Amino acid sequence: TEQWGNKVRWKWGSSLSGQFQSRNAESDIVTFQHIHRERFDNDHVLWSNQLSASVRLGENRLQAGVLVNYLHNQLEVETVTPLYFNTFFPNLSGTVGGALVQPYVNLTRQFAGVWQVDAGMRYVYFGYNRSSAPEPRLNIQRLFPSGSLSLGYGR
């Protein structure tokens, strides 16, 4: 986090996580064959990044930024059961990967010290299947000394 002057505040963050699973199983041997044999491999990697800027403009606070996540998931499952029909145990193999990009802007304003309104827009794009969607957001909040009451809408 860095602050330039008294107005703009910048934030940047990044994280990397992964999960790798592997399982091999074989049952007892009956009539010189395994009754059941299974191999399962799943690799999952997620790299997340966020950049945002926030500025106070009188009674308003404007925040804009972008979230970028890169997802890679690979799955392979092989099941062999010679004593049964193989159609009951399909083998699976596939990879899903791509960037999820989410630019956003949000405006917050307080009224009379007891009301707060947040309005914003987020755009979501997933590179794997090239799908996208706008996501409008609105929240009205009544502040009390012991808590608050909110009414929100988001898509």
C-alpha cells in the first residue's frame, strides 16, 4: 500500500496457491485379475493479483481497480474393472485454464452521518470460454450507534 499526496491510495497484492493430489488403488486379485484398479490425478493452481486506487472527493470515496486470477486445473481419472462393463466407469481427462479478469469501479457517499450509499459496476471476463458479464451493485445502509441495517442489490 502506498499513498501519494493526501488523496490517492494505491493497493497491490498477489498470491499463489496450488493443490496436487494423486491416488492409485488396486483391489485383491481374483482369477489372476484385479477386481478394481483406479488412478486419480488432480493438479490445481491459482495465481491471484489485485490492483486498486482509492480517492476521497469531499463526501465521496471513489475506488477503482482490477482483479486478475489465473486458474489451471488438470484432472485425469482412470478406472478399470474387468469383471464389470467398462461403460459404468468412464475414464476422464481434461484441463481447464484461463484468466478471470474483473475490472471494477465503486462510489461511496454518506448522507447526514447516518446513511451510506455504495454504487458500483464490475465486469467479469473468463478467458477459458470467452464468457463475460457486467455486474451492477447497489447498497443502501442506515447506520445506528449499535449497528446498521442494509439493503443491497447485486448481479
